[in-house]
Amino acid sequence: MAPALMIAKEDRRDLLLNEPLHRIIPRMAIPTIISMMITSLYSLADTYFVSSLGTDAAAAVGVNFSLDNIIMTAGSFLAVGANSYIARLLGARQDRKASQVLSTAFFTAFLTGTTVMTFGFIFMDPLVRLLGATGSVIPYSKDYASFILYAAPFMAANFVMNQCLRSEGSAVYSMIGMVSGAILNIGLDPLFIFVFGWGIKGAAAATAISKFVSFMILVSPYLRRKSLLHLSFRNIAYSRDIVTEVTKMGSPTLIRIGLVAISTIILNNLAGQFSNSALAAISVANRVMMFVNAIVLGFGQGYQPVAGFNWGAKRFDRVRDAFWFSSVTGAGGAAVLGLFLAIFAPQVMGLFTTEDAAMLTTGLLCIRLQCLTLPIHAWVIIVNMSYASLGKARGAAILSISRQGICFIPMVLLLPALFQENGLAAAQAAADVLSLLIALPLCISLLKEVRLLLAEQQRRLSEQRMEPSVQPEADVQCS
């Protein structure tokens, strides 16, 4: 292996273990934030360009957001589980085992995405109806879904590549891969939709092509051996520890994203019962908030490898300090973002419709209520990432299902029954408040464990310093 590459690898280890936290966490987070912002931006771009085709087309894009979540479930389960285990293995200098985890997760994700694609085409009609498409929205939904399904294998594998590049400290390259595809998508949208006259099919085709381009960029450092980890068929290993660790740490994400898909389907079906305007409003509001949440989640994912790497290296002091830095920075930044978006929410909604008053009113309420609870959501993400990065599967699972399962599904069933469209708009914000009540005791428990481990570590170091440095009698006689 080339010496320059070895230096780069050791530099990455040194950064994660020794760089000041107020520098390394933003350094890891900023590329992730940018990539996730751009990724969510092209979802917004799809909605923006398609909304010019009418309310039904805008509603169809929202309906197919659940299909994105189904594909995301296939990839993120493996990606997050592999990311957590790889970060700890690299911190412990077990590079070969980490490469086996990467290869196993990557090829399994690609196969899983292929399975989703196959069954999606076979059951297209019942699929779009299940996702919430009704009446005049169904043809638009089928047109959009057909192209997205072609990209499913690459989308699933992209999640693994994106997470694993970050776990080894290559957050910038991960950003390049995601941003390149997103910029291409935004450029192709108006070309395919308006110039070629493909309509909603053009938006879906642009997304599919961009996902493939991102895949080629993200996989290239592994193929060119420019990474800490090696991707190869020969490294596939469904060993007990790999399957156990990836499943243990990926299951919370599987549950969380699965619940997101289920709750979004419920939300779409309930909104469709009110009107296509309500369905389009919730779709647009959720896409707007997805952009803001991408910033919050990106910051949390920048914190995660730092915490996991230092946990694996038994640097418990840095784990503790990283948590507090990320909590204060994340919640404070989310408060500023929420205030800014709440002020300009009318202008944001006006980008997607100027004629449908019902769509504007419902969407505006949904955005502003979620802005109020954005700092809560940001802090809960940090607690969730802490459990995931330290290999605490039970706590990570509870936190993963709290926002979109334990809290959201009851709210989305209860509030619309009481307050109609206003209840529909308030469901996510109410779920965020409830999720705080679950996160608080879990956070206290985790911090207590870290504090005890740090105290024990410091006690042992103190005892070692106090031991007399006296040679054994036999050694004295020989000297």
C-alpha cells in the first residue's frame, strides 16, 4: 500500500480521536449537512416543477414519498447498522473486519433494492393505491413510481456507501457523491418536464438518473482503493458477529423508517379523504420540513462517527464532551432555523401554489407548528445518534420508533378526527413534543453510564501512577 495513502488513513484516525470537538464535529457534519440538504432539495425541486402541472400532480409526488421510504428502509437498515459497527471496528484498528462489514452490507442492500423493484412492478396498481393515491391522482402516481423503481437497487446501495464513507472519516467524498447527483437532478427536471414534454414522468426519470450517477461516484473510492475499507465479493461474510451487530444496530433504523412509511401512508390516506388540496398541502409541507430536518439530521450524523470512534477507542471523556457540544449546537441551530422558516413560510408555500387557498392555509399551519418543535426534534436526534453510535441497540430502537411510531401514529389518527385538516397539520408537531418525554430518561441513563466508565478509567490511571517504580530483587542482582 502506498505510503501517502497510509498517512491519509492515520490522519483520519488522529482527527477523530484528537482534534478539538468544536472543530471535528462541524468538519464531519458540514459535508453531511450539505449532501442531505442537496438531496432533500431535489425532492423539493421535483415538487416545485411538478406543482406547475396542477394539484393532482403535486399530490402524486407526495404519495410516492412513501415509496422512497420503502426503498430507504431497504438500504438504511444495513447502512446504519454497518456504520455503527464499522466506526467501532476502525477505532479498535480492526480494518479487515470492517471491510467485511462494508461488503456484506453493500451487496445485500443492492439485492434488497432489486427485490423491491421487482415486486413494485408486479403489483403497481395496488401499490399506488396503498400509498394513498385516489381518483385522478392514480395515473400520475403510477407514472412517477415506474421510474423510481428502476433506481431502487442503486438507491438502496447509496445509503450504505454514504454512511460507510462517513464512518471512516470521508464525509467530504460522501458529500460529493450525493451533491453531484442532486445537482444533476435539479438540472434535468425542467429539461425533461417542459422541454421534452414528459410531464411527471420527466421528474421521476431525472431522479432515477441522478441516483445512478451518485452510485457511481460513491462506489469509486472503494473500487480505486482510496479508502480505509475494501469493497469486494471476497469480503462478503455473513458471520455471526457481523449479522448480529448490523441487525442489532440497524433494526432501530429499520423500524423508524418503516414506521415513517406506514405513518406517511396513513397520513396520505386521511388527507385524501378530506381533499386533494389537503393531500397536496401535507405533501408540500413535509417536503419543505424534510429540507430543514436534513440540516438537523446531517449535524447528528456528523456527530455519530466521532462518538462511535471514540467509544471504540475508550475515550469516554470525548464521548461525553461530544454529546454536550452537539446537544447545545444542534438545538440552538434548530431554533434559529425554525424561527427563520416560520417567518417566511407564506413565501415558501407560495412557490408551490398561488391559487389553491385551502392548500396554502393547511400547508402554512403544518410548517409553522413543526418550526416551533424543531429544537426538540434536533435534541432527540442527538440522543438517538448517541445510542446508535455506542452500540446501545435497545435505547436506539426505542428512540427510533418514538417520533414516527409511538407518538406520531396515535396523533395522526386522533387529531384529524377532532380538528379535521388543522389536526392533520398539527400531528407531527404534537409527536415531537411527546418524543421529548421518552428521550429525557434515556438520555439521563446514558450519561450516567458514560460518567461511571470515565470515573473508573480515571481511577485506574490514578492507581497506575501511584504504583512504586521499584525493580524486582532478581533484576537488581543481575544489574
